[in-house]
Amino acid sequence: MSANIVSDPINAAMIEAINRIGHIMGLQTIAEGVENEATLEKLRSLGVDYAQGYSIAKPRPLPCKLNNVVPGYPLACPIPLKVAV
């Protein structure tokens, strides 16, 4: 859903609403499919907590030491969007 957030105001409004609901519920939010810097900046401005996608890192297997990992399932680790203070 985050793919056209910069050019589609309806999509941006949906992501903003979902993010707000998540935060009201005490949850952190993550956006997937972040393909460029403009999308990443828009997500930051909306207050999304984490993002993952090809512009951040290409998919890769998780380290073998983690439990309950499905072999061969590629994941890119999400990055935090908020600066720690």
C-alpha cells in the first residue's frame, strides 16, 4: 500500500488512519514495500514507526540462530523511522 503514497492522497490518508489506529491501540506500525526515498520520507512525516523494502535492504535470510524461522523465506529487517533521543 505504501508504493504510491507520495502521489495518491487517498492512499496516504489510509496509511495515516491505519497508523493512527495502531498507535491508539498501543501498537507500533511498519510499512512494507518502501521502494524509494520519497516514500520513506512521507512515511516518516506520517509517524510510521518502521519501514522495510528494497530501498532499505534487499531481502535476505534471517540468521540461523533465530528460532521458528521458515527455511528459505527471505526477509529484510525493518528499520526504525524515528530518531532515538
